[in-house]
Amino acid sequence: MTAPHAAPPADGPLAGLRVVEMGQLLAGPFCGQMLGDLGADVVKIEDPKKGDPLRQWGRQLPQGQSLWWTIVGRNKRSVTLNLREPEAQDLARQIIATADIVIENFRPGTMERWGLGYDVLQEHNPGLIMVRVSGFGQDGPYSQRAGYGAIGEAMGGLRYVVGDPSTPPSRVGISIGDTLAALFAAIGALAAIREREVSGRGQIVDSAIYEAVLGVMESLVPEWQISGYQRERTGAILPNVAPSNVYPTKDGKWILIAANQDTVFSRLAKAIGRPDLAEDPRYATHGARGERQAELDGIIADYTSAYDAEDLESALEESGVPSGKIFRPVDMLADPQYQARESITSVDHPVLGPVAMQNVFPRLSRTTGTVRWPGPELGQHTEEVLAEIGVDPAALAALRGRNVT
């Protein structure tokens, strides 16, 4: 067991709020990460044997350390409790009695089986906000199904429209369903905190992954309901809006050019040495360019393929043409905009040393959040947090002997 480590004091706009996080993997923990980034004291309750499975996840595990965990676990205090044991359940109730928000993303009914349902928790803490993140919500015929992010992305309509039309529906490349549900959960939690200032009462925030995905699907539903139009996969383009695509460069990179407005297209035509294109009736108007989208993309790709991405981006910027390289981590770490705003910060890790990771977003002008520490070791703060509810070292040792913590 690691020696107890006192967490540094928090600042940020949510300093003074206590959050108990009882979820695992991504949807619940990402919500906790965002609240912790903004200053909340996030107490994460984990299973004593393995903890959050995200501690073992990731494509790279240098020195056995999950790089994903360093980010999702940051700014949290780790407490181990075996919630299948009644004593651990009682300790959890005591910790939650001191909290403003509790987050969980288990299958609906799990918290109730542990004696940690909202009706029980509210008896000890009437102002408690309970954030419940699940695949399909807390009710309805699908509520008891296993609800993974990928399923929510499929059911919410996202998977169908992502990818090239020649391929099956694609994955976005990140766990977007889980993170969207977490974002909606965090917004709901803050809205409930604001309402509590008026009513003095807590409530449940119910964030379903499929509904979070549906919530960002623009006008997809009424397009079908009103006009019978079904959006389809379109790859890198926006249909009938041209030029707006990614184009290859000489050095094997990609650059995005968005020059679909008439005036901007005129500047692009001049920049690529083809001012005649802006006067050609086949390309002169928005509608004409849309009709000849593939043909126009071919002309532009022939030009971009002759230049390195850096030189191309500079030339287009000088001409007033919106463009940008497709960034990879190597580009992010070297980019002056990233550096000027410290979009990527460096956090010291006890095993890995300095770890580069995304900073806290959004920025607040007076009380912005900070990354105070990376994901902690399993149970690193158990003694510290249990002491706050009156458990002394001797009692803690006895609890550990009974496999409670």
C-alpha cells in the first residue's frame, strides 16, 4: 500500500464542491475529470483488487502505466472500497453524505442493490445531486441492456453517417459516445447545482449515451420526418459544398481547404495559379462548384501534391484562404498556437516523469482550472478520505483485514 499522500488544495470555479465518483471506464469518469479539472474535490471509489479497468487500458503501457488513466484519473483522490460488503457500503454512504454530487455509470439497479439508491442517499443528504450515466437511461424497455458507447453511437445515428460511402459505417476514432454522455452529465450536474441554490433540494441527472449522441445530430431527424431526406456517409466532403475537402501534399501529409464562398474561391484560384477558374461558369458560383465537386477537387489536389504542407499552408494563409494541416500529436506539440495558449500541459508522474496531456478546457478569465496531479495510484487516498469521516488508522487496519477496503 502506498503511503498516504495529501492532495494539494484545489482552485478553479468549482473549488469547494465535493464529488464522489463511483463509475468506471469512461462515461462516468470523464464527467468526474471535467468537474475535477475545474476545481471540484473528486473522490473516486474503486474496487480494491483492480480498480478502474481504465488503469490497464491503452495501446501503450510504458512501465506498466496506462497513459489514458493519467488523464481520466487526474485531479481525483482514489479510495478503495469493496462495495459488495455491507461495511463498505456504509462507508460509501458516509462519504456521499459529505458530497454535493455523486456520479455513477453502472447498469441501472446496481446502486440500489448495494443500498446506495438515491432514496437512501437523499435521506442523509437532501441536497445531493446524483448523476447517472448509462447506455439507455434509467427507464424504458432497453434500460437493463448493457450500454456501451459504441452501441449508443449506433443507436443515436452517428455511426451511420460516419465514413466513406463505399465502406460500412465507421467509428469516429475516439470514444465519442461516452464522452458526449459525460459532457451532458456535467452540464446537467451544474444545472442541478444552480437549481439547488433556489430550491435547496437535490435531484437525479439522467444522461443516456444514445440520447447524448442524438443531441448533437443537428437536423437529421426532421430532415427525414418532414422531407424524407436521409443523410448518408460522405467521407471527407460536405456534399455540394466545394471546395471543402482534405488534399494531399508532397511530403505525404494532408491539408484541409475550405474555400466554398465565391470570394474565397476567387482567392484560392489566384493562389494556385488558376485565376481563370473563378470566371469559368463551371466553377464561378456555389451551385456550379457543387455540381462539379469531384472534378474541382481533382484540380486542387494536383496543385497541393506539388508542395510540402508547411509551404502550402503559408501560401494559402497569405492569400486569405482558410486552410489547416491535419494535425497529429507531433504537430500539436510543435505548433505555436498550442504553445502560446498552453493547450497541452506537462504533468509530473511518479513513474513516467513529465507527461504531456491536454490542458483544462474551457478557459475562465479569473478562475480557470488546473491539472493538479495525474491519475493516482489505486487507493492512494483511502486513509486520507476515511479519516475525514472519522475512521482512525486502527479501524482502517481492521477494515483491510476484513477485505472491506
